[in-house]
Amino acid sequence: MQIRSLKTPGRYADGHGLYLLVDPSGSKRWILRIVVQGKRRDIGFGGVGLVSLAEAREKALAYRRIARNGGDPVADKRKGVVTVPTFAEAAETVHAEHKATWKNAKHTAQWITTLRTYANPHIGSKRVDQIETPDVLRALAPIWLTKGETASRVRQRIGTVLDWAKAAGHRSGDNPVEGVTRGLPKQGEREKHHAALPYTEVPAFVARLRAMSGQGDIGRLAFEFLILTAARTGEVLGAHWSEINEAEALWTVPAARMKAGREHRVPLSVRAREVLTQAKGLAGDSALVFPGRDGTRRLSNIVFFKALQRMAVPITAHGFRSSFRDWAAEATTLPREVAEMALAHAVENRVEAAYRRGDLLAKRRDLMDQWTTFVAAL
């Protein structure tokens, strides 16, 4: 249970040289640190998805006995039945180990597809213990400038596979992905932000949104609710009535539907509650707050895109979170962290995150009331 609950990156000792390593990505793997023939060695046993605590302890005991008797457990292991996998085989293994922890099906599919498409033609048939920096360079060079975002993701994913290979005892030394960019030309700047309205134009936008004709009422309500709560598209469209506490004027988004994997409470302003009341009249018996036509499926986020297209506004629905953040910084006196928590952003400072237990709900309620007064002219 303790192993499953560990989230903070670091090294955790089990005793007698056995450690559990928790990577920043959330993956967990076993490492045995022992002295082999006078030299300190770190020996990987694999991830917790494949090797249980009991198995790791059993392996650690066996390896310590070999080392104590003057042997080399890694050399003995390689002489045995263990076969070093190719990169393509290792990538499939890593994908299988991680996909259970990934919540986004699209990301899960893209993770392995990018490696099959761009890495495997160059290094897929090569054993993981034979891959060096020039091999990684050959895989990245063809797409580094033409598909910069994809190339960066491929680089990171190759690194993950080779980190696993080292942890599993299939290779030693530094990860060849490190420093590979020194052999590649500098990529141009990439646009990373969603197009957003200046916050001063949001009230006029909301007024136009309410006045639109020929657009589904449930879609308009969902869009206004998204703006009023500064929530993400998926959080709004996936909202269920069971998440709404009318008595406390609170919407609690479960951890499973949050990007950061943590439950998020959203205080509901007067206008946000009015939107929900109108949506209830349209949703009927649906468990969804903003259902599609059949009442059982959520609205497609295309409804927001079409609304923006009809209004000829070159922005994205997600961009309203940026508008909200700019407004909070420039038009209110509340501390920065209140707005960050309203957006469900993680606390960047690890020390601060470790000591912060509350979610500033009272201050956030005040913030959301002010935001509603601003955008909805209440």
C-alpha cells in the first residue's frame, strides 16, 4: 500500500541496499546498490508493475549472496536465460507497463505510435544495450525542424525506454538521449499558448453568446458555465449532477477527470447556479449536466468551436482560462496563489506544496463572485 501511494519523486530505502526509485513521470522501479568485487554497483530489477516487493527482496538477497562470495550477479544474469531486448521490444514493454496509469486514451495511443513511426525505422531492431547517441541523432534529425513538437516528444520517449532498459539491467552508463540536441540545429520558437481574448472583451463576448440564435441552448449554457468557472473543456462537458452540491453552491470535480489527478472544488457563483438551473430543465433525467441529443453522451467540444466560428472570434474555448488569469492579476488584489488554485494549477514550489493543505476555498469563492460580476454584468 505504501508503494502504491508514493507520488513524490525520490529514492526510498527498503533496507540492505534495495531502493524504490520514483521518477518525476510517476514510474517506479527497483534498484539494488551493492559492492561487487570492490566496486559499488547499481543494479536495476525493473518496474513495480513487473516486479513485486517480495520478488525484489528475493532477487536482492540472491544478488547479495553472489556478491558476498566474490561473484558478479550482473555477469551471471547475462550468462543465463535473460535476453537483451531490441528497442522496439523494449518500447512495447514500457508502453504496456505505463498505459494503465495514463488516463488519456489518445495520449496512450500516440505514445507508442510515434516511436513505431519515427524511432523504430532507425533503432527498432537494435538491442537496447547497443544504442548510442549517434543512433538517437539519426532518428531525430529527419523530423527535428519539420515536426519540432513531435521530435521533442520522440526524444523524451526514447529516453524513457532507455531509462527502463537500464533499470531492468539491460544496459549501463548514461542515457544516450542526454546531450543529443548538441548535434541538432536549434528549433524555432513554437507557439505554446491557446489563443485568448483580452479580459476586457470577455463581458461583450458573453453578452453575444447569450443572444445567439440557432445554436443549441445546452451548448450555449455549457460555454457560459465554462467561462464562469474558468474550468477546462473536458471538465465541463463531462460534469455529472452527482458532482454538484446545490446546498453548498459547490462543484466537486473528481480526481479521475482532472488533468493533475487531484480532486478540485469549484465554488459556484449566483449566475453559475442559474446556468445549472436552466441546464437542468433541458437535461431532463440525464446524469450529465450538459448532455448530447440522446441524453446519455456528453456534448462534443466541437460545439464550442462552432460557436466561436459563428461569432468570427479567432480564439479557443480553453483560452478563457488565460483571460481569467490576466483579469485576476490586473483587476483584483487577491494573492496570486488564489487564482492559480482556481485554475487547478499545481503548486510549483515543492516545499510550499508539502506544507499547503487547504485549497483556499473561501478566497476562491470571493474571486469567482468577482469574476462573474465582471463578465456577466451582475
